[in-house]
Amino acid sequence: MLRTLGLKMSAHKFAHRAEHRLSGGLIMIDSYHCSRLNTNTGRLTEAMFHQVFSDIRARLDEAPLC
């Protein structure tokens, strides 16, 4: 997404549940991929996965209707 928008990845350091404010009022929220490796190693737990979507839902609920 960052490359598509012409933004530098180094300016938006990845961290699970990190929020990045982008141009045009966009907000990007990071999440680990729900791969077998990430879930088996505990890098991403079920609770973490649900929490990131709760964060996104809260942001959507705060957003003005278009």
C-alpha cells in the first residue's frame, strides 16, 4: 500500500496494531499476517488478531458518514 501511494516504508515502521496517518486522511493499521508460521510461533495470537479488527471497527465507528 505504501509503495502504491509513493510513500517510503522507512517512514512508517511496522508494528502490530500501529496506526499510520497517510495523505488524504487515510489511516493504515498494521497487523501480522495470520500465517501458520506467525500463529504457531505465537507472533500472532487469536486475541491479537481479534484486537486489531476491534481497533479498526472503532476507527470506522468514529469516522464521519460520507
